[in-house]
Amino acid sequence: MNAEPLGAKAELMQTDEEFNTLAVQHHELEDRLHELTAKHYLSEPEQLEEVTLKKKKLQLKDRMEDILRRHRQEHLHG
């Protein structure tokens, strides 16, 4: 997603409720993952949480990419 100009993301953050919600969730998962990776040792439940969070974060990112793609196509063809 870093290749996308900030303009499209910023616009979607303000105009697309789903995108905004996904972005907020993605950020929260990222924060929690940083907390986990800052630890020297992860318990088994924390290790499982880390794997689960990474998968959820990837799903959110994929959905956000879909919305960005749709947005770009609408602006190209609209």
C-alpha cells in the first residue's frame, strides 16, 4: 500500500466508512504487534496471538487494497 499516493488513502479515510474502519483496525493490530515484538520472550498464548494478529492484519490490508483498486477504477472510468 505504500506505493499508493497518500491522496487516495486520505480521501477514502474521509469518504469510505469501511475503509476508515479497516484502517483503524489495521493500525490497532500493528500497535499490538509492536508491543509483542518488543518483548524478549513470548508465552505460548502470546505467540499464538502474534500469528493470529499477523493474519488478521494481512486480511485487512488485502480488503483495503481492494477498496483502493475499486476507487482508482471509478476515477479512471468515471
